[in-house]
Amino acid sequence: MSEAGRVSGAARGAWTVVLALVYLLGCYLGYGALVIRPGGDWDSAAIDGIAAAAVFLCALGTLGLLLSARPVRRGILTRWWLLPPAVFLLFGVARLVHIEYAYPVV
């Protein structure tokens, strides 16, 4: 492999740190979105908090996909780095759909 095609450890390390921080924040938001349970239909504050956490989780999943797409395409990182943001998007959308179905706006 030529010198131009080699990936330096510094580039891999920098992307790893940035994406790991984004994924840790996503885990925190996902935990909040999935674990919080409203007390009932009347608990609008908890429902709004769950919906906000799920929306932020979707946004962070999209940001994570955009951030990780370039280093994966260039071969700096492996394709597995695309999995966490896709899971964040899936969980965020699923939680939003569940909240909308379980606690409809009257």
C-alpha cells in the first residue's frame, strides 16, 4: 500500500474519541427516553420529557451517522461504527411511535 493510502493512528484515534463521546451522549438520552415511565395519561410533563429525549435521540443518531459516514467510507473506521447511530434512530422513532400510540393527545 502506498503512503497516500495508509491511515494514521492519529486520525483513527481522533475519530474514535469524537464518535465515542457522541455515542455516550446517545446512550444517556436513550436511557432517559426508554426508562422514564409516565404516571398516567395525566402526567404530561413526563410524556413531554420522553418525547423530547426521543427527538434528541433521533437527532443525535442522524448526527452520528453523518459524522461516522466519512471515516467509514475512507476506511479509517470499520463499518461497525455505523451501528450505534442507526440503533439510536431506531429506538428514538420507536419510542416516539409508542408514546403517540399509548398516550394519544386528546
